[in-house]
Amino acid sequence: MAIASTIFRARDLEGGAQHLVFCLVAVVLAAGVFYVDTYTDIEGAIAVLYVITMLLAAQATTRVGLLAISGCCAVLALLSYAMTHGDDGDLQSTVRLIVALAALAVTTMLLMKTESARLTLLSINSALKESEERYRSIFDRTRVALWERDYSKLHALLMNLKRQGISDIREYSRANPGFVDRCIDLIDVVASNEAAREMLGPNGSAMGALKRTILPTQDKFIDVLQAIADNRRVFEDKAVVRTDSGEDKLVLLSISFPADPASFNRVVVSMVDVTQREMALKALAEAQAELTNASKAATVGAMSASLAHELNQPLGAIIVNAQTLLRWLDRDPPDLAAARRSAERMIRDSERASEIIRNTRSLLAHADGKLESFRLDDLIDETLTLLEHELQRSGTTVVVEKEETPLLKAVRIELQQVLINLITNAIQAMDEAGSGERVITVRKEKQDDDAIRVTIRDSGPGISAEAKEKLFSPFFTTKASGMGMGLSICRSTLEARGGRLDGGNHPEGGAVFAMSMPIRPETDHA
Ligand code: ADP
């Protein structure tokens, strides 16, 4: 069996039968040539006819077979020569033998070459087939919806318009209302994969279905036409498509146009359904906006609490001084000098109360989201004043390292919210862990020519390994009454302005959060 397969080409029964016929005819022919060469008086290079045997055998044998048959034919020619001219070999018959053997050798060589070319071709063919099958199976099985579409007629139409000097397709389609429909009709769907049929429905890829899929109200198709007219190689955008069942889906549409105009009959179109993702993102953005508002409300709440706390003291003093003043006046004779001193103290306390109210007002006036220039030190001082009550209650000391930093351009209230959040988190962490010495260190430094970094370090328990990974994820909290939105909002607030926020543990203990922000943002990022 192994020998047969090295000699014969056939790999199946049908081919085997055909090849057997070729071999039999070749054997009969070889026998005929041998007979005529040996037993007849015909003068001539009869042995040359062995070449025909070779040509016939070449249809059925491999290169090994060819060599074997060529060898047999040469032996037959020599045998015939020996039998007929063994004793008296003349020059003529010897030359005829040499010519016949040369013809056999040359034919064998040529046939061997042809056979190797045939084998190369066969292997290229099978590689091609395999690669085609591979790509076909990728096309069919991938979860991305794919279409092979013929855009050649559409391409020709658009190129024709271009030659006429029409390059603005949008304007042209406005002036010619039936143009878009005509263009859609020029596209043929050659093939689609299963994901494509799942996405648009079983008829989504059928002829004429494109008109249903492409919404008349949306301009995206005109953008595609413009991309073809501009000879762009790729078109990528979001688009809304309509399925068989009439449902609209938001997809990421991608079309690769070939460089060669002749290949516009095979354009690959892909779509990824992003409807759900887009809805989820929208819901998340809405939730974040709501929570940001909630956080702003919390800041205002903190401000009011601080206001109430700070006003309490001067108001209390005014009452005490008013009572004292009354007492001085009730004396007989009234002590006017003492009464005056009480009145002056009342005026001073009232002025302090007005000052507190004025400050809070100006703080709230900054809440309009505008970029403004200010000193970071002032902002930190102001924030610490706001949190003074909370800091005192928890017995926390704040150390601000006084390093000179340039004027900062930012939205003041936003940075204040981030600072309030980070300091409140630090106070709560130290509270929860019952830390003995409670210190928050605020350090500010120039990160480079364009950015400032503020780090807030506490002497609390630090961030656990579990919390580290999810620290900035929305809704991650380890507190019983926490919302888990503070750090997530702080990070997105800073990132929206071109800054960043990172958190981790300090090598000497406690948590440390680093916020960096551009000194002069070029534009209003948010
Ligand atoms: P919340 O304060 O509502 O929990 P945050 O997003 O502000 O939400 O914080 C998320 C979590 O990060 C906290 O629950 C806490 O586990 C951890 N965390 C934040 N700041 C610190 C800190 N300074 N020290 C230790 N853990 C912290």
C-alpha cells in the first residue's frame, strides 16, 4: 500500500481507476515498442517511442514512478539493442540507441519538472483553500455582525458625480430628494454572518432590506456616501439601524473601503450593538449627576452647620453683653462708662457675626462653576475653618506644610468639595479605628511647571487591601451609613478639569490621597 502510494498519484477510487487505465495503456505501448524494436526490421529510432509511454504514465504516476518507468524503458531499449545488435553493433544503430536514451532522459527531466510545478500548485491551492475556509469560519462564527456588500455601482455613481465637480454630497442630496434612496438601491448584500442575522433579524440581510434598515431621518448614510466620495479608507461612527421587527438599535458602524476601486464589490461592513451599553452609561451619568448634586447639597449642609456653629458664639456674647449693659444702666447712678464698654463689645460681636455671614455668602458666590485664580493656602484655610467644628469634636490636629505654590486657576468650590471629602474621610477613618493621636498632614507642592499636587495624609489605620482595589468605584463603602460615592465623585471632578486623584497607604502608616491639578487649565474641561 505504501509503495503504491509513492508510485501512483490517485487518492480516491475514481482517480485510481483512471490512472490504472493510463498505466495499462503505457505498459502495452512499452511492450509494443519493445516488440517492434526487437523483432521487426524497421530501421529507425523506434526506441524513441518509449517517450510516449512516459507521457502516458506521467498522467498517473508520481516522480518516483516516473523515474522507475523511465528506468524500465531505458532497460528495454538496451535489452532490445543487445538482442538485435549484440554481436555486430554498427554505428547507425548505436547512434539511434543514444538518441532514444537521450530523448527518454530529457522527457523524464521535463516531466519531473512539470510534476514538481504541479505539486507546488497543488500545495498553494490547498493552502489557499484552507485560508479561505479559515476566514469563512471567522466570518461566520464571530459575534460581531458582519456583511459583505457590493458597493461597486454606488462607487461608480459617486466617482461620476465627482468628475462632474460635485464633491459636497450632503448639499447634492438636499437638492435631489430621491438621491439617497437611489444610492441605497445600488448596494447589494453579498453575504452576512449569523450575528448579523441575529442583530437585524432573518430578513435584515435580504435584498432590498437595506432600505428598511437605514433610517430615512438620519444623516449617517450621507456621511458614508461622503466618505466614499472623499476616497476615505474607513468609516466609523455610531448609527441607529432598524431591525426586521421595527426596533431601533444603536450600533457602532464600521466600514472598510478598499484602496482598489475594482474591489468595491467586496466591502466589509461590521456593526456592534451598543444600545444596552449606551443606556447603562446614560443611567450611570444621570445617577452620578444626581449624586454630585447630593454631594453639593452636603457641602452646603456642612457650610450651614459651620455657620450656625460660628454665629452661636458672637450671638451668645451679644446677649450676655446686652444683659450686662442693662445691669449697668439699672444702677443708681447708672455706670455709663461700663455701659458704653458693653455696647462697644456688642458692636464688635455684631460685626463679627456680619463678617461670618459675609464670608459664607462669598463662599457660595464661588459656586457658579467658573474658573478663577486664587491662592491654594487661602482655600485650605477656608476649608479648615468650615470643618473646624468637626475637627475639634474629633480631636484632630491639621498640619499644613507651608510651601509656596503659584496662584492656581480652578473652580474653587469644586476643589473645596474634594478637600472637604478627603479630610472628612480621614477624620471618619481615625474615628472608626479609635486612633490615639489624630493628625492630618496637608502638603502642597509644585509637581512640575504645569501642575500642583496636594497630598492629604492621616494617622488612621490606612486602606485595607480589599478596599484598595475598589477605592474609587462608585458605591464602594466600608461605612455603615456610607454611600461610597465621595471618592468616585472627587476623582471624576478632578479628571474633568485635567487633574487626577490617587489614594494609597503611606509607608509610615495611615492613608494618603494625592490630588494633582493643572495650574492654568487651557480650557474649561468639564
Ligand atoms: P464613603 O465615605 O461614603 O464610604 P468614599 O467614596 O468617600 O465613600 O470612600 C470609600 C471608602 O474608601 C470608604 O468607605 C473607606 O473604606 C475608604 N477610605 C476612604 N478614605 C479613607 C481613609 N482616609 N482611610 C481609610 N480608608 C478610607
